[in-house]
Amino acid sequence: MNKLVLTVAAASLLSLTQAQELEIFSWWAGDEGPALEALIDLYEEQNPDAEVVNATVTGGAGVNARAVLKTRMLGGDPPDSFQVHAGQELIGTWVAAERMEDLSSLFEEEGWNEAFPEGLLNLISTDAGTWSVPVNVHRSNVMWFVPAKLEEWGISAPTSWDEFLEACPTLQEQGVTPLVVAEPWTQQHLWESVALAVLGPDNYDALWSGELAFDSEEATAVWETFGEVMACTNDDAAGLSWQQATDRVVSGEAAFNIMGDWAAGYLTTTLGLEPETDFSWAASPGTEGTFMLLADSFGLPVGAPDRDATMAWLRLVGSQQGQDTFNPLKGSISPRLDSDPSIYNAYSQSAYEDYTADRQVGSLAHGAVANETFMSEFANVLEGYITSGDAAQAGAAAQELATRTGVGGS
Ligand code: GAL
């Protein structure tokens, strides 16, 4: 064989190897990793020739990963598939920019238009197609606590923010942080739970459809309650991750934490704690009967380097086996209508019941109701409010942002 033939042979061997590589991009690193790692293991078992590159950018809620993704997508260097929230983070961002491939035929082939609930299908579809495959449903409006500690401090889990504000001094007098918050996105996470409680589900929805203005009296009241609640939180929030905030509830430094149910994944999978005994939960104050949801999903970006391997990944992500492998470790539930709740722990079973029975609304901090620009820049509105304490100014800033980014059809 001469040198040229050898080079050609080596090149085609190389492209064969490269063709088998699948880059999955997400923010599920470290403590957040086990569920994704289990799904990747299953993929590699089913596709022995494939090698998955588990590309993660650390940082809760994807605050860092989303920025890296934006640079890569706009620079023409998309990963094969990436974690994206169902709803406006997908539709109002990547689909609007024509960066995703339509997966309608995959949904038809796999029977997923019947396997997934209609509400969720609506979050990943437009008239022109279906744009990602949901792997889970998480609940945002959950309050976490340790029952034995509450007993020790002589309080019960508040069912309204008024009740919480009453318990606040009792806890502070005992040297306990009433509510722990962490880095800025966790405060945005708290804000949406307060907004749901203050507005109720109809007006909360109306904010995102544009029927209720952010500078209305109703929406301004959200900031007022938010301010009172924030006065009962720790003052070292900025340096904490959501896991460290959760740790404070476990150790008894703090009484409550409002966090999505990835906290259940952390408490059970990472810390090995038992739901109902070592920790417990309730709907965030004033939101009983409403399930604020978000869903992580994966799609096929235009220009994905390895289309075939990505399609095999997406088939696994949406399958019952894939979802039953991923969700019990993650703290989320499978949205598939044929999923079996008995494989879950006590927390997830209760989430499953509420998911099927409750009114559903979408999360802001996790991409369901607003596009990526709005959700990122809302952090500035929030920071402005924390500095000024001026609810009317925050309402006006939020409305300006909504108008500028086209949220609520404005
Ligand atoms: C959410 C995501 C969850 C979890 C959480 C904390 O945005 O949907 O799966 O990863 O962030 O990082």
C-alpha cells in the first residue's frame, strides 16, 4: 500500500471513529450528575460502538451553561444535543432563531404524540413542528424542611407567606435562618413561587400571556411580599450554591428552602436521606393545588455533527426505559402517560399525584414561560429591587424588559 492509500484509509477510519462520538451538553455536573450518567451508561450499553462525550458546564439552573451554549450555537459549533427547558427557552429562543430541527417524524414513529400529555406537547411544539424530547418533569414550587427540627423550634410548615412571616421572628430568636437562599437564580426561583402565591394561578398565567402588566398593582404587590420574605433570609446568599443552601436545611442552620425537586434528588441520591423522615416537603406557601412545572429536554440542533447517533440518543431519552432509569435518581418524574409511579420514592410519588391532579403553571426561572433573554435579564431587575427595595420601580423595569424581549406578546 502506498502512502496516499494509507492516508486515505487512516482518514476514513478517523471519520468512522468521529462519527460514533456523541456530545451531550448540559449543566448536570458533579452532584447533579448521577441521573444523566445512568442514562449515558444505558446509551453506551445499547450502542457499543458509540462514545459519549458528557460535556457539562457547572452551575445550577444552567446559568453558566446557557451562556456557553449561546456562544457555541451562534458560532456554528453546536453540540450533538443539549439540555434545554421545554417552553419558551426552547421555542422563544432556539426555535425562533431557526436553530433546531423538527422532530415531528420521530414523535410519530415512536408514538410519542400519544405517550406524552398534551400540555407538555404544547410546550415543545409550534404549528411548524415538534422541537425537543422531554426527559422529565420537575416541580418548582416546593418547600423543604426537616420535621424533627420544626418540632424542636415549635413551628409548623407555613401554608401562606403571612404564616411564614409570623414564624420568622420565632426562628430568628433561636438563631435559625427562617428561609435560606443562595446565588441569584435561586432568588428568582423564590420570586416565582411568591408570585404564584400573591397572584394566584390565573393572574400568574396572565403575566406571561400579556393580559396582566408587570407594572400593574397586582404584580407590584408581588415585589412587596418578596421584599418581606427576603428580610427573613441569610445575608451570605451570593456565595452559596443550591446544594449548599439545601445542606443548611439538613444541618438545622435554616428552617426552610424553596427549591425545585432536584433537591429531592440531591437529598436522596447524593446524601442518602429518607423522604418523610429525614426531610419533608410541602407546596411553597400559598400555592397548594398548583403544580409549577418545568421539563428538561434534548433536541437536535441544526448542524449537529453526528445526526444518527443523536437520533439514537433522542429515542432513548423519550423511551420508557430511558425515563425510568433517569428520573428516580433525579428527583423528577417521567411525564409519560404509561409511566409506573411505583418505581419512585415517597416524595416523587406525591409529586406524581399532584402533577396529575393539580392546576399546572410554568416556571420562569427554568424556561417554561419566558425566552432566554427575559429569564437572564430578569436577574438584573431582581438585583435592582434588592438594592432599592422599590416595588414600583421593579414592576416598571420588568415591564420594560417584557416589552423589549417580546414576552406576553408585547
Ligand atoms: C433546572 C433544571 C434541573 C436542575 C436545576 C438545578 O433548571 O431543569 O434539572 O438541574 O436546574 O441546576
